[in-house]
Amino acid sequence: MSRIYDRVALIGLGLIASSMAHAMRAGGLAGEIVGTARSAETRAVARELGFCDRVTETAAEAVRDADLVVLATPVGVMGAVAAEIAPHLKPGAVVTDVGSVKRAVIDAVGPELPDTVTFIPGHPLAGTEHSGPRSGFATLFRKRWTILLPPDDADETDVARLRALWEGMGAYVDYMAPDHHDLVLAVTSHAPHLIAYTMVGVADDLRRVTDSEVIKYSAAGFRDFTRIAASDPTMWRDVFLSNREATLEILGRFTEELFALQRAIRTGDGDHLHAYFTRTRAIRRGIIEAGQDTEAPDFGRGSAS
Amino acid sequence: MSRIYDRVALIGLGLIASSMAHAMRAGGLAGEIVGTARSAETRAVARELGFCDRVTETAAEAVRDADLVVLATPVGVMGAVAAEIAPHLKPGAVVTDVGSVKRAVIDAVGPELPDTVTFIPGHPLAGTEHSGPRSGFATLFRKRWTILLPPDDADETDVARLRALWEGMGAYVDYMAPDHHDLVLAVTSHAPHLIAYTMVGVADDLRRVTDSEVIKYSAAGFRDFTRIAASDPTMWRDVFLSNREATLEILGRFTEELFALQRAIRTGDGDHLHAYFTRTRAIRRGIIEAGQDTEAPDFGRGSAS
């Protein structure tokens, strides 16, 4: 690998940004990595772990002379961060972000940035249930998709460089339009997360079924929901509030289908249930063939009866 | 390990029974393992793989002189199987099952069996997304819970032997009453499975979001639902129809909570969302501490943004 940017500034130092720092360093992709975070504790941890070359007190300092600026905060504050850094951006710099929703980020960030920089929104589809600066690791993006959303007038060289950075960190890269991105992610991520949060909340509420039983017997299916529902609360609050329309649309369809299945259970319509459950197997096979999951039978994760 | 039963008969040779055969053989727990299945194809596969010492054409033949008979068919046919084998059971034999619901199985099987045998219902909380006689493996039950539901008048020696068999296959064993079992499983397994099936069905219906996109970007959360929703359709149809009341009760609570969260999204109530998402993290920690999942950050399974 060779250097792609002379200086990269990371604003926000959670799971994604710290993983980017580890991955850029492992690949020699950046001359200097500068990081900053709003919280003094996060900055202290970042200094202790040393995944950035420099950690600055303010975002304004961090972006100075940076060729690439990465907004890696919760999406709800990205507009404010953009306004804060705008006067300090180097002309010709590229600004990107790693937010899970794109229309709201583009609407909030775009107008704050000067014409002398190019904003190329991005979204790495990678993560774990852990958050914060200690949770990052260099291989997080490997064989995972990163979606870039270059505006029509973006310079091709700028887009190619940002793509090369993500590929250098091991990611597959794809391009998408903002509204389509938000709908696809509502299906593949946002609705499933809200549903998982809900189911875990219901289990928590049921006092007849003691906590220890829910936990002991979680391998029967519930466990997979708890992993999803352990993700960062602030990040997810912002995701749902900023991708409101698409998320609610998918949840509406979900509720409709769920009612139809509940009715089939209530009326004893076994054929309806069987046909529905058969159909969903095909999607699973597609995911395994696409290399986005493994078929390994258990390794501690079997979905069980 | 030493021999616990002289002859064990397995009725139905899917994932659970074939895994039991592999595990019993690995541990030397049974003198002879006899298996049977309704489908000629399943019997042929079982003969080819050789995990049973003998494969018989009928259940009546299989149970002859067996000390332990394991009903491992879908729960919807267990009553009929019990009626079929009843005249052929050895006096003093123990009959058990591995069904995912217990009240309905007890009501269907119990009355069919002669007084000369003891029925001790069971439920191993283990499985994978795969089904059929080729999917079994000896370590499926290792460090997973098996719930036994001995009737009040069961002989202690009979219960202890069955427990020893499950422990010999690597399982943890717990006792529970039938109705409580069905409620706990509705929370930890049945409702999560129906919800996962529903979400995968919704994604399949959405023609604007092409199949390939749903599959490509599934690592963002959806993937975990598809694994659950790939389980055996016949087994799950029977589970929902036989644990109707508890499943519908939990789904009713789930829908209530989901509506409250949808409303919070619609009205922009970020505090409600944040508080809800924070609460669900504690359950996740409990599961990891209980050894029922691993904290490993990814191994191809990160729940992502």
C-alpha cells in the first residue's frame, strides 16, 4: 500500500474513526492522522492508545491543512461540526462522513461547507456491538461494503482517491444516490435494529420470566436480537430521527405482515405459515453465497428451537 | 463416559436426532442406537452416514426393546407417533421428546402411552439454521441448556439417567414446569423467530430494493434475522400452532412497544428512544457473562450501522 492522503483529520473518535486510524496506519495510507473528539475522556483514551499521530482539543485545529476530513460523530451533530470547521478547511480538501443516514446529513452538512472543498458522503456498513475509542481495530472494514455518494459535480480524481482509501482499508466500494441509500438501509439495518431493540425491551419488561431465564435460554434465538440491540444508543437515536420517513414506511409494512402471521397463528392456518417460512430461506442462501455470512453450524451462535 | 442405556430408539432423524446419535456414539452412551424416519430418503441418508447402528422401516420396529425412546419429529405429529409405538414399547422404558413446545406435546403424547412406561418430556435449546439428517454433529448440545420436564410421579432413577445422558452429550440440564417453559420459550425463541421471519418476508416483498442490494448490504443487521428465518418451516409452523397462546401474548406486547417507539420516531422524541436503547444494553451484558454468547468483535458477524 502507499500513501493516499498526506493528512487525514478524524472528527469523533468512536468505533468507526478509531478503526479507520488503525487501518490507515496498518496500510500506510495517510502521512499524518489527526484526531479530535468533543469529550476530554475520549481524547485521553485516544492519546493513550496512540492510534492517531496527534490528538487536538478542537475540530478547528484538527482540520487545519488536512487533505481529507472525516466526520465521524453521531449524525445529529454533523451539521454543527461542519459549521465549526468550515472556516478552517484547506481549499481543495475533501470532506466525507461515515453516518448511517445520508439525505439528512447532506442537507445539514452541505450548506455549511465552503465552495472551495468537496463533500463526498460515505457510509461503511461495518460495526460491532461495541462503541468508543477502545473498540476500534484495523480489520473492521475488510470484505464489508462502504457506500460512497459523490455529488454529480464531484471531481473524478477526488472520488477515485477516497475510493482508494476505503479499498486500502479492505472494503468493497459501491456508489448510490442518497434517497435510495436511506431506503435500502431502512430495510437492511434501521428497521431490524428498532425491532431488535423492541423485542429486548419486551423481554426486559416481563417479570414473570425472570431475567436469568431470558439470559440462560437466550441461545434459542433471542441472543441474536440482543447483539443488535447493544449498539450505541446515541448513534441509533439519531439514525431513527434522521431517517424517519423510510424507517416508518418499512416498519408499517412489517407491522402489516406481522398481523397477517399473527392471524394465521390464531386461526390455525398452517399452510400460510409454512409457505411464508419456506420463502424466507432463499434470501438466506443468497447472503451466504454473497460471502456476507458464514454457514458454519454453530461456533456458539446456532439459532435454535 | 460409560453406557447409560442399552438401546436407544430415535424416531425422526433430523438435526436434533442425528446430532444425538453422533454425540451418544462419541461418548459411548448407548449400547445400540436404532433410528427411523417417515421419509425413505431420510432413512437412506441415515444408512449412508451410518450414525445409527440400525435404521428400521417403521417406528414400531425401532422401539422394540428400547430402554429410551426419543420422539424427534415435528411436534404436530408426535401424538400420532405415540399412538403408533404404544403397543410396542418395552415395559419400564422411558419415552422422551425434543419438541420446542411442551404443553401441547404432553397433552397429545401422554394419553397415548401405556402406564408401563414413563414419559419425561425434554427440550434441548440447541440448533442451527440447517435441518435434516446430514446437518447433525456431535457437539451441537455442548454448553447449551436442555430442559427436562419430569412429571411429579416420575421415578427418580429414570430422571437421573435421562439427565446423565444429556450431560454426557455436553449439555447443561434444568427442570421446568410445562406452562412456564412455553412462556419462557415464547419470549426467548418463538416470538423472535416469528419477528425475524416477518422482517425477511418484508425485505423480500420490497421490489424497489432489489434482492441483490438486500443481500449485499445485509451485514448491517438484517443478516442476523435471515439466519433465524432459515430454520425448518415445518418445525416452526408446528411450534407456532402449538404454542399459540403464549406466542400471541408476547407478540401483542411486542406490537404495543413497537408502536410506542414508532410514535417516538414520528414525534421526534429522542429522549424516549435514547432511554429505551440504553436499557437494552444491560441484558446483552448478562448474556455474555452467562457464557451464552461471545464478545468477539466481528468474525464476520458485526452488527453494524
